[in-house]
Amino acid sequence: MDQSSAEVATELPERGVQWVKDQVEAVLGETEHYVREKPTQSLLWAFVAGYILNRLPLGSILSGVFRLLLIALKPAILIYGAAKLYQAAQEQQ
């Protein structure tokens, strides 16, 4: 791996974090502008969103996703180990 590829690989997460930060700031700015223009409509939308989130079974959904991830983790580890063994065998030849 040459130096330029290593530098790009090092800078990639930093640029990704900065991009996400910029996007979040832009969304917050737009939201603030919308709330200042239409406070009653914003309050109504917030109430509706809160009501819907209160009615959703988020705990059940999150626990189901977590169990699914745990089930999928075992085959993923097996495949990863097999790939590493194959890679090691290819390097020895």
C-alpha cells in the first residue's frame, strides 16, 4: 500500500464525520427556520410525531433486530474465519 492510499484511507473517516456534521447542522438550521415561520403547525407536527412514536412497539422492534443480528453473527464469523484460512493457504503456496 503506497503512501497516498494510506493518506486517503486515513482522511476518509474524518471527511465522513465532517460531512455528517455539516448535514446535521443544515437540517437543524432548516428546522429552526421552519419552526420560527410556522410555530403552531410545528407544534402540531411534533404532537403527531410524539403520539405515533408513543404507540409504536419500539422495544419489541429493537429486541427483534438485536436477536436477528445475534443469529446472523455466527455464520458471519464462520465465513470470515473460512476466508482467512483460505487466504493463509494461498499465501503459503
